[in-house]
Amino acid sequence: MNSPARILVINVTRIGDTLLTTPVLRALKKAWPQAHLTFAGHRKRIEVLRHLPFIDRLTFIDKKFAPFLGRFGAQRYDIALVYGNDASLIEYALRVTDKVIAFRQPSEDLNLRLFAIAREDGFQPNHAVTLNLCLVRPLGLEPEGFNVSYVVTPEEDAWAKTTLVRQRVSGNPLVGMQIASFPTKGHRDWPIENFIELTGRILNQHQDAHFLIFGGPLEADRTHRLYTSLAGHATLFAGRLTLRETGALMNQVDIYVGVDTGPTHIMSSRGKPMVTMYHPTAPSSALGPMHHPCCFALDHPLAEGGKPWPDNGSNFDTPMSDIAVETVLDKVETLLAGRYPPPLHNPPFPTPENAATIRQAFTAAY
């Protein structure tokens, strides 16, 4: 099979979903290490992919900007993978390459112009990572792991250590806390009262513990409540950091507790002990860290045992308070004692039955 020289991947989405594309990018680079790989994403989110060794170029794109791209002397690509159902992004990709792979689109005209349509081979992914990897299945590529990737540079690591020293932060253990998701996913949030009780009980057992409170400005009232409840045992970083700074400071913690949101995906890349909580409409079987060496992903009782939504009987009003403080505390103490669960989610990734046919079509195009 001839190697493509230039590959384009487009995924305009939020922090977590951007990171969940990294197994796809690794698979492409593993298959074609000499290819120049470009990732185009959301202007404010692509920074989470900065410094990854398997990406050659990062750029931003959006549906308003895309119609003006790729018309006059544009860079050509040998193949493009496009996520989502935005016609303007698909049209742009079709202008810069004849070989576009995407999920089935609402427009049949666009579908007829695609090189391959993902998920047409009958494979039923049950996790966001394996869903994303469906776009490389028509190429017959094998994944290079299912975990997300994120790089903390030596400079960022030094900045984080210096920041903690300047703020006189020390703790044993040093605990990272992410108490809220983004506003449109507020149903994923664990009650602030539960976080206050949890951190208080951790302090009762670990008097030298110190908490780093992460988050954005929109949950300032809740993060400040948690901070004040931990007088002298917490540092409030919520609303004061860039994404890259957040990632660097997360790299310093001994253990992390958080809800399902973008920074939790960043933390999952560090391979450190973590306890994460999932709403039953988006259980850990769909969004939990994959191949993580020391993570307890706690599902709402309705989703225990891997029950998917909506079969588990939940809706967006199902309260996260049903995950008990005692349950979270037990997992925190288990991790602090050095007892780790088996790596999460090791799904099979069978080669599609039609891979050979598609490979032949792809090879013939070169």
C-alpha cells in the first residue's frame, strides 16, 4: 500500500472530544510515520493537542470560515477524515482532497462524494474512542492504544512547580478537584455539598492533605464555597488558569477527583490515581478513561454494570447525588493505599470484513 504524503483530520469540538481524537491521530501516524499530519479544530481547543509528537501541524477551522478555504492555490491532501455533520467542513475537505472519510451525512449528495463512509461495516462501537476510530477502519488500520494523549512540556512542568512553591502549596497527599462540567452538561455535576463533605472526611484521615481546586469562572460560587470550607488546606485555581496551565498543575497532584468534563480527560492522560463520576446518560462505559492504570470510574447506580442509556431508565434530571460520598471516599482511600483496579475498558477492535476491498480501492488511487 502506497503511503499518503499529507493527511488532514478535522474535528471542531470541545476539549474532551478533541482529546478523544488522539487515538485516531496515533493510529494514522503509526501506519504512515512519514506522512505530514494536520489537525484542524476549534480555535480555543486545539491547544490541548500542542506538542504531541504525532501531529505535524495544528490549525483552526469553523463552519463560518470553512466556505472560504481551499479555493485558490490551497494545500492539497491525499486523504482527509472529517468528524461531525457540518456540510461546510465536508465541502472544504472535498475541495482539498478526493478522498474524504466521514460518518454518513444528512445530505445524500455529500455521501455519494465521500471516499468511504464510516460504520457501514456493521461494527457497533460502545465508547467514544472506538466510535472515533471508526474513521480509520475503512483504511484497515489498527489502533495504537485507546488512551488519550496530552504532553506537559519541561517548561510547563517547571512553571507548575514554581507556582506551587510561590504560593507555599504543599500537601501529602496533594489532591486535584474538578467539581463541575460545562454549563450545558450541568446534569453531570456532583452536588457541591457532597464535595465539601468528601474533602472534609479526607482531611479527617489525612491531616496534611492539600486540595488544588480547578475549574472555570462560571462555577465561581461553588468553587469558592469549597475553598472556604477547607480553610488553610486548599488553593483556588478555578477561573485563573489557561488550559495548558491547568494541565501542568494537574501533573503535580497525587490523586484527582472529578466529574466528567474536559479537564478530567486531560488528567486521564497523566496515568495518575483518579476517581471520576459519570451520569447515567453518559456512563463510564462510553466516556471513561480507557487503558488507565489506576482509575476508579464511578457510575450512577442506574448505569452500574455497564447499562447503556436510555436502557438504564435515566434521563437528564436523574440526580448525581445518588452517587454516595461514602462510595467516592472508599475509592479515594483505596487508591491512596496503593491498591489499583484493573485497567478500564479494553474493547476488541476487529478488522472490518470489507477492509481488503477498501484497501484495494485506496491503493489503486495512488
